[in-house]
Amino acid sequence: MSTTGLPQIVEEIAMIVGVENAIELCRHYEGCEVRFPSATTVDRMVRHRVIREMAQRGKPTREIATKVGLSPRQVQRVIEQKIGASA
């Protein structure tokens, strides 16, 4: 299916996810204004989830820090946020 005749924003989305998926997004969010978080925010959220999962499996803070590219203290802060221990 061609992107010809689609609104510009839908065409841009179609270039990334494909025409059929872009149309499905339009159907699902019809009439809504959708804002996407920045890629940096999403990357951080995913990294924090990985940190918490590794911590729950008992991995040492230093090992987690090495894997995700943060300092052990930064990893500890992420873990504390999960359990509400940080302010």
C-alpha cells in the first residue's frame, strides 16, 4: 500500500512502522492527540527496569553497574527508588 495521499504525519509514521500499522494507529487513536516521550526518557525507563530486574535476581550492584554503564551509586539510587527508600 502506498503512502500517497496520506497526511504528512501519517506518512512519516508509515515510513517507520509501515502503512498498515500507521493506519491501525490512526484507527486506534482516532481524534486523539498523541505525544511520544523522548527516546532518552524511554531508554532510561528501560534501563531502570533492567536494573531492578537484575537486583531482584540477586545480582551484585557492581555487576549491574558494569552491564548498564552506570556507577554503582547510580544503580543503588535506581534500586532505592523502586522500594521508595530515596527521597
